[in-house]
Amino acid sequence: MIEGLPAGDGVPGEMLLAGYFVAVPESLNGSSLPRAAGLTTASNCLIDRLPEDGCWFGSASETLEACLALPVPAGARLYALLVPSEHVDGFTADILAAGTYEPVLLAHLDRRIGGPVREVAEGGRELGWEVLGYDDGLLHSWLCNNLYEDGVRDLGVATDDDRGLLPDREAAVRVAAWANARGDTKPVTWFPAALVEWDTPIEGRTGPAAIEAPVRRAAQPWWRRIF
């Protein structure tokens, strides 16, 4: 379990699990963007997701099982997105207003549905923070909305060179509040969120399981031993 995940519901400061996804970090060095050797984000705009953009899963095992039949790049990893409880309402309100189909996100985050508060699977590590906004089925990042240079200038924030992530919750909260006060971004409610990563490579058709046993699926994948 990641430290800080909730034992209850709705207490300010708690972190709620939004969902799991698989992504492939990519180098970033564009105009008006930070340098990042392996940009990592839950946004649909900046890196590749598996099996497709916008695909969320309710559990780590379900996520990894969905990748078994896919060609999986070596850099693909399992991630979880965590959202502070006091910032969940704006996120879910945008999902409901869009009328898009997000059963995983709503089941985890919308307390009116009455689903259980889920713990994050063991073995992950928190990478850092980002600022996101939901728009008609997509998660946008503050980085893809031409806000980075202004944020550095106006707020003095900085992202790390490895992942392009903000260092802590305080910085992400400040960026989200600042972005929400502007009128020149996507029409979304910006919110801070933390990313958790599992280091073990994803097993897929071209991944570790396929290399070790090309004829048949591994009898006991690593994720079944952990989860």
C-alpha cells in the first residue's frame, strides 16, 4: 500500500485511487516544454498508452492481463493515478458533464456511486506530481496547454529532468489553482494528481514472457506473485 492512501472517505489530505494504466515514457524536448528524459504522465496527449489511449483499469492484475496478448515495448510500465480527495469533485463533475463512459474512474472516485475505497497494489513507488484536466474522454496535462513557461515565470515551479513531474503536492496544488484562474486553457477543471510506478517490465507478446517461453504463456507471471 502506498503511504497516504485513505482508510476512510472524504477526509482532506487523503489520496484516492483513480485507476491503473500502462504507458511508455518518452523523451520530451519541445518548444515551451520542459526537458524530460522519460516523460511520464496520465495525459492522453504526450505519451503512448496500452492497449489504447484513454484505457483505464480497476486493478493492477486486470491491467497486466490485458497486455499479455499485445506487443509491449520494453519501456512500458504499470502506473496508478492518485487524486487528493478534496480535488476529486471537479474531476468527476467534468466526466459527468461530458457524458462520456468512464466506469473505472467513476467507480473509484464518485462517492455517490457507493463503491469501495480501493488500496493501491503493493510494490509501487510514487514518482511525483502532475496537473491534469478531463475533457470529453481525454485527460489533458498542463504541459500540453502551453502553461509550462508561464508557470515557471509566475510561480517559480520546476519539473524534474527525468519524468517532467512536479516535486510535491504543494507545487501541483499551486499550479492547478493558477491554471483554473486563467481563461486561456482547455475548458477543464485542473487538478493535482500523483503517479505511482511499478518497475518490473510488462509481460506481453514481445515482452519478457514471450522471450522466455515463445510457445506458451508463463505459468506464473510476476504480477500474480505480487498481487
